[in-house]
Amino acid sequence: MTTTVAVIGGGYGGITVAKELDAFTDVLLVEPREDFVHHVAALRGLVDPEWTDRLFYPYARLLERGRVLRDRAVTVDQNGVTLASGERLTPDYVVLATGSAYPFPAKIDFRDSAAAKAKIRATREELAGAEKVLLLGAGPVGLELAGEIKAAWPEKAVTIVDPASGILPGFPDEFRAEIRRQLDELGVELLLGTSLAEPPVSEPGQAKTFTAALTGGGEVTADLWFQCYGGAPHTAYLDGELATARQANGRVDVTADLRLPGQPRVFALGDITALPEGKLAKVAGDHAEVVVANIRALIEGGELRTHTPGGPMISLPLGPSGGATYAEEVGVLDAATTSEIKGSHMMASRYEELFNVA
Ligand SMILES: Cc1cc2nc3c(=O)[nH]c(=O)nc-3n(C[C@H](O)[C@H](O)[C@H](O)COP(=O)(O)OP(=O)(O)OC[C@H]3O[C@@H](n4cnc5c(N)ncnc54)[C@H](O)[C@@H]3O)c2cc1C
């Protein structure tokens, strides 16, 4: 009898596991979204109409043997998975790949693709009419969004506010200085070590001019704002024995072979893991390779592989031709190389190939 594997979540890690196990196990991929969303390109998809449709890839084209179930796990315990539809799955292996939420536009919280595209287009129209844009949060998302807005509309004033005293802590000074230099060149205003005294009066992404006081003194006026902080892992469904692996911040403890402690048949990967490393699609993909190898080893016999968290890495475009990249092996890479690695194509070809839509 063929081994059954339920992959919970069809993001970057989940699709890799499902695709690679498809040939020799019975895969069931559980995912509430209509289409895979290529969130790595979400900010380009906001400013550039040509990219909006390219964020979405049909799950129907992913697997040859396995099934994609458009549903959501509401509880997962040591014995199986209960779906929102009421269906109960009791596979041989469960792979938890439910990723994390992040405020729009970095992540798109619509399960229906037509509604998601309509939201992106409506927000782009609001943004197009705004002269002054305020971004709350100077992390990778806030900085990348500033670069995208400036590349699409150089005349717009973009201000980033963050209570931290510097951008991108944890990355080398040379990388941070290069990003700051390019932001200065683009005319992006960075207000660090301060925050809004009160939340903005408008909804994020909604054009409505407001002036807000800053805790560090002074004020900021904007026609539209976005929240660029506040990611949170999707793990509230963990139940029974599995709930003990869930930390207070929602992330999940895993062993070196990426199983939940004491759970020989339950794996977890990607953004939900409590491993000390960047939460990246690249890392979710690395985890997926280990999970695939280990499920194979458990079925066919053989040694289990382990995952060792890597050092900091980031490829941060500031528009299609700007930005910088850092990884320990290569050091700091310039704007032209960052454009080649990511900014000019947003890594879409990988997903066009995977979903057979090239
Ligand atoms: C703007 C932006 C740019 C980025 N750029 C890069 C980059 O250049 N390079 C890089 O490596 N990383 C990048 N990242 C990070 C990357 O997107 C995440 O690290 C990656 O998505 C994590 O993959 P994952 O498989 O863990 O989860 P996700 O990709 O978040 O997928 C999780 C999936 O699980 C589904 N799900 C959630 N709950 C349930 C449930 N209860 N039942 C069933 N399904 C569920 C969700 O609908 C989702 O489809 C970027 C992120 C953002 C927001």
C-alpha cells in the first residue's frame, strides 16, 4: 500500500514537499487559497499592473498523482488532521507548512484570487493618487516597498517611520550602509527612533490625508499609509500532544530532522519553525528538501538528514534595478547583481516552471 502524506499549507515549502513526494507517495495538499501566491513578488504586484496577475499560479497544475484539497486545517493532533469542512484525515505522515500572516500588501489575505486581484488593483489606484506615502516599519518589507513606490512613481514623497535606531539589525554595517545610501539617492525619508503617537485615522492603503504626531517630536503628514511590520505564524490549529511544541510566539519547536519533538510522523518547516534563522522562502525550500529526504528514508530505510540553521542572508531589491544582497558566502552584492538575482524578474520563472504555466 502506498504511503499517505498530508501537506498542510501550499506556500513555498509545502508545494516543494508535495511536488517532490508526488511520484512515490499519495500526497494530499491542504490549502484554502484558490491559487499559489508568489508573495516574494507581492510588492512589485502592487505597483506594476503587469505583475498583478503573475502573482497567482493554479494549484491544479502542481501535482500529477496527488490531490490539492481546497480546505483549511482547524486542528492537527498526534492522530490526524481535522479540516474546516469537517473531514478528518489520518495520513501516515503530516507536514505542517502553514507559514505566516503579514499585513497587506506584503501578504494577500484573500483565498479567492479574483478578490485578491481586485484588492491589489484598488489599492494601486489609491496609491497612484497619493503624493505622500507613509510606511510604518523599516524592516525588509518597508524598505522594499519604498523602493518599489519610488521606482514606479519617482515624484512621490515616501517616509518610513520606525522606533528602532537603525535599519536591518543583524546584517553587516556595509550592507546596511549601502541600502541607506540608495534610499537617500531615491529621496526616501527615514525617521528612526520614533513612532506615531496615535494610530493613523485612515485604514492602511486608503487615500485620506492626515497629520500624526511623532513620539520623538514633530509630526508627519501623509495621504496614505501601509503597515510594514507584524508577521505572525499560523499555528493555532495545533492540538493534543502537538500543542506542547508551540511556543508563546506561535512558532513551533522542531528537532534537527524537522519533526515535532516526540512525534515520529509529524514534520514542520518554513516560517512556522522556531529555528534561529531568517524566515525566507529559500529557507522553507531547504527545509522541504530535508523533509522529503526524511520521509523517503522512513519509508525505504536509511539515515535521516538534519538541518543546520544558516547565517543571515537577504536579497533586498529597491525597485527593478536597485537594492543590495547579503549572504555570508558572498558578502555584499551591489544593485546590478541584486537586479540579476531578484529585482528584474522576482524569481517568477521558478514558479512558472513548477506550475507549468511558462
Ligand atoms: C514582500 C515579501 C518579500 C519576500 N521576499 C523574499 C525573498 O526574496 N526571498 C526569500 O527567500 N523569502 C522572501 N520572503 C519570505 C517568504 O515569503 C516566506 O519566508 C515564505 O513564504 C515562507 O514559506 P512557508 O512555506 O513557510 O509559508 P507560506 O509561503 O506563508 O505558505 C503557507 C501556506 O499555508 C496556508 N495555510 C495557512 N494556514 C493554513 C491552515 N490552517 N490549513 C491549510 N493551509 C494553511 C496559507 O494559505 C499559505 O498558502 C518574502 C516575504 C514577503 C512578505
